[in-house]
Amino acid sequence: MVGPGYSRLMLAGIRIPLSDGGELAADLTLPPGEGPWPAVLIQTPYGKERLGAAMPHASARSWLDFLERDAEALVIADWRGYGASPPHGAKPPHRGEDGR
């Protein structure tokens, strides 16, 4: 559950495996029912728990409206080497390469 009155399932602290053996830490919210669903992926260096820092122009109301639609899965992931995502390899990849 995301909050009172919401029927979304939230899975916190999941690990997303990457092709080079690394992984990203992420939180996943799923709409009710059975998927598959389209997904919105947000990657952030600010900590997946602090979505407002990653999306400063998004209001709390806009996020509530998004979550109430029950149409998409939402994945919020920490960048590699930031937040709960461990570093992997000698140097971090160019930003965005982990989202492919």
C-alpha cells in the first residue's frame, strides 16, 4: 500500500540486476490486478526515498494523481554508487546507461 485508500502494492528495496553484474536499488509500486503494465522509470542520485529532491517541480498532488490512475508501474532507482545502489566496476558509467 502506498497510503490510505490506495490499492497499489509497494515493494521497497528491490535489486535490479544489470548486464555487467552490478545492481541498482529501487522501490517499485504496482497497480492493482495482474500485469503486465507500462512502467515509468525514475533514476536519481538524491536517494529513492527522497523523490521530491529528484523531481522538485512535481507537486505532492501530481504524484497522488499519478498513483490514483492505477495505470502504470512506478520504479524509482538510485543511480549506481549512490543511495542504496552499490558501486560496481572501476568507474561509474555515463549517466543513463544503466536505464537501457
